[in-house]
Amino acid sequence: MKTSLVLQGVFALASVFGSLAPSAVRAASPTPSARVVVIFDHPERFSDIKLLRYPIDEVKDRNHVMAVFRDYITQRAVAYLPEGYHFYVRFTDMGLAGQFPPGGFWDYRVVTRNFPPVFVFGWAITDRSGAVVKMASENLIGADFMDLGSNALENEPYHFEKAVLDDWMRENLRV
């Protein structure tokens, strides 16, 4: 019986994560014992994860942004998961809050309510035995992102995006 639950969990996770491209696996750097695994699937195709309009090294820039979000999700998700449970998330698209002003000269992002952060991802939670207890796909648009910010995050980079993700984790990761 336990074996069949584990196999069901494996097949369910495969449906969430599909066949991962080697670049997606490299971008994740998960460890076998990690309680939280964050994967960015083809981040070069993401809508908008640029730090600067004209980065000197676009790959380095993108890797930095992914590392910030991976570290944040890995750190925060464990606060909402029961002991022994695991959280797996695979991002297929992201868009940071705000936009670069028209004209092409300014290298800063202007954040307004008209351009909320967007996260497209599949996710699953497994219990101690490896059985999937929750699983879904999300198209998370943080329409209320400017109202979610906490004082703790206010001085951090990507505080609007982090507030949206934290709000989502608080609502969805509790089993």
C-alpha cells in the first residue's frame, strides 16, 4: 500500500514537472534531502526578470534574480510546511513588478499598480511517505501587490514580488 502511494506521488510529480531540460535542472541545484525544491524551467523565455534594461551580462543578471527567489522561497516555505513534508515548485514564467519607462534611456524599473508581478508555476506537496497531498498549477498575478508589503521586506530587493509569494505560500502550503 505504501509503495503504491509513493508511486502515485512520483507520477503526480512527473506531471507537474514534466521532462525537465538539462538547463532547468542545472538552474535548480536541488539537494536530494532538500525539503523545498525550486526549479526555473527555461528562464531565458520568462516575460520579465531583468534587473536592468540593458544588462552587461544577461545570463549573470538572470541567475542572480533566480537565486534571490530560490533562496527566499526555500527559506520561507519551510515555515508553512508540516515537519517531514516537501514542497516542489517549477516556474515556467515570471514577470517582475513595474516596467522600464518608455524611451529606452532609463535603467530603472517604475513600479505602479498597472504592472503587478506575475508568476506561472506548477507545484506539489508530498508527505513523509512521498505521497502527493496537494498539487496544482498557478497563474499568480499579484493584483494587490502594493497592499501586501510588510515593513520587514520593505528595504529588500523584490519586496513586492516576495510579499506576493509569501501571501500565496501562507494560503496554500498549509496541509
